[in-house]
Amino acid sequence: MNIKQNLMNQENQQTTNEQMVVQQYSKAQPVWHFVLLCILSIGIYQIYWFYKSWKFFKEHNKINISPFWRTFFMPFYAYSLFKNVFRLAEEKGYKERHSPELLTFFFIALTLLLILPNPYGLISLFSFVPLITAVKALNYFWRREQPDFKERTGFSRGEIALLIIGGIFWILFLVITFLPE
């Protein structure tokens, strides 16, 4: 009986040690991280950010929404997302005031610039700029919600893959654009 208890104690201790090795990271995202991912991914990352944010609000607010469709129809739901983000941050003491209406207007306006001929259409790549204020507000929330968690500064494997693919696209784009005919 004593040997059995000793083995169980060792297994429990090993499990506890393994759990302590796992680092808990905050869901806060450095702004530079967000900007780099948006630029190098040709705007694809901001689509993922919208989806991830709506998925969080679905779980957090226990609401029956489809994060996929809200992301698919991003321009129509941007205002609602901004409003939810700022309300959540304000509940934790966030003092900065931003207009969800104005952010939505600039987000949609910058996104629509995509229809301009190149190179002017590239201005639409800056449609992430209005999202920065929402990222900052969410970061405020996460820093208050998860004060003991370390902030993630590295990139995930998926983000690295997105950066590599985006980097290749940018190299090809620049070569094609500036290569004499």
C-alpha cells in the first residue's frame, strides 16, 4: 500500500511540474505585432483579427452570433465590434474615448480604396489603422483581465507562415512593379 501511494504521489508531482512548465500568455497583442502582421499579410491578418474578436465576444457575452458571417460582412459589423471593444475596455477602467462611428467610416473608406488602379489601390492596405485603437482597448482589457500572464511577443507558427507568404508576395510585387519592361 505504501509503495502504491508513493507511486501516485510521484505521478501527481510530475503532473504538477509539467503544468508549471507551461507558460500562460496574455491575449494582449503588441500593437507593432498587429501592424506588422497586417502589412506583411496584405491585410489578411485583419480579417483573422475580426473573426477572433467576434469569436471572443460570442463566448464572453454568451450571444448567438456567427463570427464567420460577421467577419464576412466586416464593413456592416465593424461599428458593432468597435462599440463592443470599447465598452468592454471601459468596464475595466479604460479612459480613452474613441468614436466607433468615425473609426468605422475610416475603416470602410480605406478598404474601398482597393478599387483604385495600382499603385493607388495600395492605400487600402492601411485600412488596419483605424483598428489600432480597438487593439489598444482590447490590450487594456486583457492586461486587467490577465495581470499575471506574460505578454506574448513572438509569433505563432501560423503567423510566421503568413509573414513568409506575405513577404514573398511583397517581393514579387515590388519586382514586377519596378522591373523595366
